[in-house]
Amino acid sequence: MTTPYEIASQAVLEAKAALTGVNRFVHSHPELNFHEVESARCVADALETAGFLVERGTYDLPTSFRATFGSGSLIVGICAEYDALPEVGHACGHNIIASAAVGAAIGLKAVAQALDLTVVVLGTPAEEGGGGKVMMLERGAFSDLHLAMMIHPWASERLEATCLAVSHFDVTFTGKAAHASGAPWKGRNAADAMVISQVAIGLLRQQLSPGEQIHGVVTSGGEAANVIPELVTGRFMCRTHRVEDLDDLLRRVRQCFQSGALATDTEFSMAFRMPNYSHMESDQRLLGSYRRHGEQLGRSFAEDDAGVPKPTLSTDMANISLIVPTIHPLVKVEAGGASNHQYEFAAACISESADKAMIDGALLMALTAIDVAVDPSWREDLELARQRRASTKEQS
């Protein structure tokens, strides 16, 4: 007798050529957040071709979509990301995330009627600095789901990462231009304000709690050496272990920028670019199923077992995890020692190892969802949890 696991696995494997096509297309069309026009179309088209009902431009986001198959009582959500990074393109492997999501959906479609499933793929733009999932969450995209999943390519195999809460913001210093040699006393140097602020932040790092992080780049710092810079801008990120701790770290960092402005007699402003990303709370029961199937496919979680420190990252999938049972495991791609956000990792994301990560990621999400579908008590637990969320939302 053929099992649902075998049927879903066969459907994924038979779709490999189409999935590889999606993977290669997205990789070769790197598009930045909220501008993933070609990539979103490619992923949505693949799902439509596979028999999914696709709504495009959903939740007031032009490059989002919702693809649905079935009408079962258990609603499984799979997230597809497809935005790229500036300069380094798909060095975070979102092309693999997108194609694996399509693959998992195709696998679950093959058993949806038999297992009383509704399969939902959410096309989620702007993970790299835009917070697309947070916006979609606020607009109801995840409200009907019983669980949400995605995989993320990484240089090692890990069940989960240490996912830090993060705030993204831009800083602007405004001074006064003047001739740097002829009349420097008439100027107010915005670049000096940025330098003082960066030094203050560097010293602040000595007093940060373990896991707290601050990163930043100067995005414009003047145009001519003999003109005192009047306008200087930077882009910064603050990270903490829990979203509740972000405000205090931001307060201390703001004071560093205030010190730069005060010392140089300039003005400064901070503009938050997107919603804060939270810390992640992975669903351990889902991860247990994911691990079991991963080991059956030959993937090793030795680093997890050995207690090797988890990699740190931030993602808007974390916000979903605080509302809906969620997993975001890291699937290994052989990258020759490179890590995410490097050119070498971008190249590795269309390798033979990347193709295997794509297929395995699709299989693991589908098989994990089947574990839930065939377990009546698990289904009941998830339904009760969904009802509690709905009740809480109504009361608020």
C-alpha cells in the first residue's frame, strides 16, 4: 500500500526539473525588497501551473501572493521568500527558499484530499530589510493557518538559529556647508557628527549584554574634501535577544547620536525603516518531526547534538512564530567555507548541493506537515490553539 509520505515524496521528485527552473530564474533575477516583480511572478506562475489558485498583489503589497489548493480542515502555510541583497544578489539563498516552498506545496497537493488539507503558499516580499511578513501578519495573512514553515539555506545543518530581535533605522545629520580652508568656522560638520557617534557606539559595545549587537554603514558622507559636509546619512541595526529589550538598547544608541550632534552643533534625526523583527520561538514538536525525516534523508544534526553555538540571524519569520506554530530550520549548502551574504555563497546557491537542499527542504516540509495531518490529537491541539488566537484577537 502506498503511503501519503511516498505519494508526496514522489510528487516532489517528479517536479524537480520545474523546481530547478524556478531556482535558477530567481537566482538570475536578483531584485530588492518590495521590487521582486519578476521573481514573484515566476514563483506564482509555477504554483498556478501546478494547479493552485493564485491571488497576486495581496495584503496591499504588489509583490506578495497567496496560492491555495484544497479545502481541508487542516490549513498548512508555507512561506516563500524571493528578495535579494544589494550587490551580492542571492547570497542568502532566497531562490532556494522560493523553489523549496513550491516543491513542498506540490508534494502536499498530491495528498491534500486524502488528508483533509488546505495547502497555502504565501509569497512574502522584503525579508531583507522590509518586514513583508510583519505587514502581512498585521493584515491577516496568517490568521487562518494552523502552522507555518519555511527552510533557509545555510553553510551548516541546524534545526534552528538564535534569532535576534532587530530594529532597522536611518540616521541623518544636518550641518552647514562651508569652504573647508577659506572659512571653516562658518561650517557645521555633519561628517564629524557621524564619526563621533560611531566612536561612542564602539565604546558602548563594551557594556552591551551578550547577544546585543549594533551594525551600521555610512550611506552618504559628503562629496568634496574641501567642502564641509552639510548632510550625512547612515543606516543602522540594533539586535537583542528578545523584542522587549529593543527599546532600551535603542535609547542608549540614540544617545550616541545625540552626543555627535551636540559636539558638532548639528541636528540629527532617526527614521525607522520597517517594523521591528522579534525573537523566534520555534515549535519544538514540528522540529522533532522535521529532524526525524531529515535523518532519514541522510542529513546530520551533529552540531545541534554537540551543543555547538547556534548561528545568529534575524528574520521576519520570527514575528510569525510568536503567533502561529512555526519552524525555520537551516538546510546545509556546501559553500567551500563561505557564509551567507558573501559572493561565494551566492554562487553556491545554484550548485548541485543547492539543488539537493531545495529538494530535501521541500520533502522535509511536506513530510513534517503529513505527520501533523495523520495525527488526530495533534490536529485537534492546533485547532484549539487557532481558536484561542481568534478569541484573543476578538477580545482585544
